[in-house]
Amino acid sequence: MRGDFLVTYDNAEEVKSMARAHGFQMRLIPMTNTHHATMEELVIGKNLSWMDGFPAVHEPEAEYVVKKRRKSLPNAPKGRGKKRLSA
């Protein structure tokens, strides 16, 4: 198979954070090792959209950090400037 991608067994958070920091996409693909155990390989590349048609391919779960909301200022007008987003 030919293309611009890298395949690794190392599905570590350090590897995934480096890939995200440099704008790479990631996909997990299933594989079977020599002991017939099912494992996942991490595929890293700039454009992996060609892999999206395969049913066993999925993106690794990402951990997101949620920042705390700032407290409103004591003299700020209440009810103005706040909009609710609908789903």
C-alpha cells in the first residue's frame, strides 16, 4: 500500500498529542498479532479521509479539557449579552 501515512502500535497519549499539535489526523485500525490476539494500530497522516469508508476504522477517543467558567462581574448588567445556543 502506498501513501503518506505512518502506522504504529504505540497508541500512547504522548504520540497522539504530538500528532494533534502538528495537524495530523489519526485512525485506529484492528489487527491480529502472531498470537491471534486482536490489537489496534494507530495510523497517522495529513489526510486520512480515504480510510473513512472502511467499517472497522475509527478515530481514537480524544480527551478534552473543560475550562471553568468565569464568574460574572458584580456590576455587569444581568440578562443582556447572554444567548442560548440551540442544538
